[in-house]
Amino acid sequence: MFRLPVFLLFALFILTAAASGKDEYLVMVTEEWPPFRINDASSPNGFRGIDIDIVTALEQELGVPIEVQRHPWARALEMMRDGNADMITGAAWTAEREVFMQYVPVSYYAVRPVFYTQPGKGHTVRSYQDLYGKSIGYSLHSAYFEPFNSDEKLQKVGLSNETQLLQVLALKRLDLIIGTEPNISYERRRLQLVEKTEPTDFLPDRKTELFITLSRKSGAATTYGDALESIMRKMMDDGTVESILNKYR
């Protein structure tokens, strides 16, 4: 398929932005999700991590400032839906989200779902069928895998994030929790809950690709979509993304 050179794409989106009267900057909305977005009080935007390094590189290549704002994940998605934000990183694909967000079609990482339980009980969950009849904590507004996402027969309990999930599990208020690797392992070590939690024998054979998305309503998808795709492909090909990932492994 024919692709325009990157410098021509830059010229096109700058002209489009000028014609539309849109300020030449992007608003990225996000929340903590280590190691992709790690809280860092010394950072100007309050974060460091994989996504922040990728966004910094994108900002330099694009020549357009990207303002990172902290919002709960549910609020961030609503801002994207309403056109009050332009960009999200680390987004899994769902049909519902694609209605209001355009996915930059370059996956830069794939996470996998994992279940945790109390110590000594990991062997009791060896298959998907073993999930039934147990209380399972999950992060609200997160997508994991099918049939789990849409299975209404499971006893699912929604919490804000993986930090809360691990803490509640350690208090034995849930039978199981689901999270994504490498995120939940990072949090498990940080919270010093390795001795109080245990992975189950059941490991879903699924991977969830992560993407950058742009709001359709804000105009970011139309103005910056092609340019960001070209830059992301370049960064994947020249090893920029791999170098960033290696910093957090």
C-alpha cells in the first residue's frame, strides 16, 4: 500500500490543524499503571514509565507538545468519548471503544491475563471452569479476554485498579483476582505482597495488544492519525520502542 513520506504527513496535519483553528498540542489522559505509567513526584507530569518515554519520543518526532493529564481510567475514556481529550496510551481494543476512538494500528506491547489467589490455593484453579463459584476481583473498565469479559455467570467484583485488587486479596476478601502481566507482578513486588498472594495454575492462553488511541470527536484522529502511525512504525523498526521496553524489564 502506498504511504506518504513522513515529512509530507507532517505538512498535511499542520495545515489541517491551522485550518480548523485547533491549538497545536495534544492532551493525553491517563492514570497510574506500572510499569507503563509509574507515579513519580519529580516528573513534571507526575509520571514516568514505558508509555511516558514513548510519548516523549512521539512528541519530539511529531513536533507537537503532548500534555499529560491524570484522570481515573473511566473518566479518561469519557473525556475521549466527549472530545475533551485527544489521546490515550496502553489501550486494549474493544468494539465499544472503537466507536469513539481511532486506534493507531501499531501495537507496541502485548500483556497477558493472569489470576491470583491466596497462598496454597493456586492449584485449585486449573481451568476456566474452576473460576465459577468464586468471587473474582477485576479492574473496572478494563478488557481482559473472552469469554471472561462478557461472562455474566462469573461472580465478578469491580475495583478501581490492580493495587486495590492485590490489597483486598491479601485481606482474603476475594477468592481470586485477575490482572495483566507484567503490571500486576510489578505492583505485587512494590506492595510487598508476594508472600500473601499466589498465581493460579490456570494461565489463559491469551494476549492483549496495547495501542495508542485518538479521539474521533476532538479531531485528533483526523489531524494526527496518519502521522502518528508512520512515526510509531519508524520507532518500532529502528529499535526505539524496544530500547524503552528494556529499561523497565
